[in-house]
Amino acid sequence: MKIPRNFSGRDLIRRLQLLGYEPTRQTGSHIRLTTQQNGEHHITIPNHDPLRIGTLSSILSLVAEHFKISKEELVKQLFNF
């Protein structure tokens, strides 16, 4: 599984909105997203360009765990690989 490089926080937020996440607040350069699907879940995305690969990987792991799918499946859904 290959995670995309050179992906900004704003790009990730747009992709996560496809899964029902919506921005709920912003503190500095960090944006908090919330979804009500599969129960309430909050995730904080740094508005950096680009996101560090480790940060992106960690965020994807948390989202995949919440939706009870594999990280590989989530990457395919979000990035069309």
C-alpha cells in the first residue's frame, strides 16, 4: 500500500468530507473534524502543506479504525488507487 506524498491538510479534509467528516473548529493551523457516522468521532488535521507522511499515516489509521476497515481499503476509497 502506497500512501500519497505531497498531500496538504486541506486536500485531506476535502477527501474526509466524503466519509461524513465536517470541520467543527479551528485552533491556529489545526482543524478539528467530526463525524456522526458509526458513532461520534473527532480527528484533528494540521493545515500544513504538505503533511508529513507519518502524520498522514497516523490520521488514516485512526479513521480506518473508527470505520472498522483496513487502512489499505481506506486509502483506496480516498485516493482511488
